[in-house]
Amino acid sequence: MHVPDGYRAEIIGGNIVVSPWSRGYYGNVMWSIRSQLAPYAPQPHRLESAPFLFAFPGQERAYGPDVYAAAASVFDTDDVFLDGEALSLVGELTSTSTRDVDWGDKLAVYGRVGVPVYLLVDMQKQQTTVFWGPSENGYNGSETTMFGNKLRIPKPFDCDLDTTDFLRRSR
């Protein structure tokens, strides 16, 4: 499928959803998350932000998370859809066009399929929420903090995430 320049595609509820790529300053947030959490990722998981689609069988969904930790073995394939069961963490940065899906559909699906940690960085509200304890209804636990504070990331990472770098320095 050809997607216009500046856009990416995901499969949500059996539909192809096209949304714009992240703004440049989102890269600083993604880098901060990766650099802080990578030393705590379960082995042999890798923390990445490269654009890949993770499929969730039985969910009619394939998401391209902004940041994720996945077993290194999941990349040993020619398939364009990677196994979502290999994920130990997913991080999504909201935009005005994706915010409802990040807080709604993705939150429910990531929990239902058993992704241990969902990190939701709400760029519009300047707050970060971590969800843990995946369940059939989403997640059993969550904690939220404003940008500039530390947030405890639960197992399998079991570390603090400093969100100071999430604050936008210039416009």
C-alpha cells in the first residue's frame, strides 16, 4: 500500500488508519525513553523506535508503536507483521489526531493481549501515564505524572523514568 509522504498506516479494528508522522521534537522524548529504559529491558529484548507493525492475532489490529521493547528474535523474519506477543513494553506519544486511539483502542488491546507495560505520553496534557497488570479489560494498575517528574516503571523494567526531557525547550 502506498502511503502519502509524511503519513504512516496502522490496522485498527480491521480498518487501515493513516495518520501523520510524529513532529520532530517527539524524537527527543522517544530518545529519552529508549536511553533510560534500555538498561532495564528484559534480556534479550531491544528498545526501539524504528517503524514496524506488530500484529495481534484475533484482534484485527496491527500497530506501529512510537517506542517499544521486543524480544530480539521477533525481527528474524521476512514478514512485515511482527508478533505482538514478543512485546514487553509499548510507548505511544499522543498527537491531536491519534490521542483518542492511544487512550482508547490501543489501551484496551495492549492490555487484552498481555503487553506487560504500556507507557502513554500525552503530549497535549504534558503528562505521562504508565499502565501495568494486563487483563481482559485493559490494565489493572496505572500511575500518572506531569512532565518534569519521575515515574516508576514496573516489572519487567523495575526502574524510574525521569520525564524532565519530555518538556519542550523551544518552539
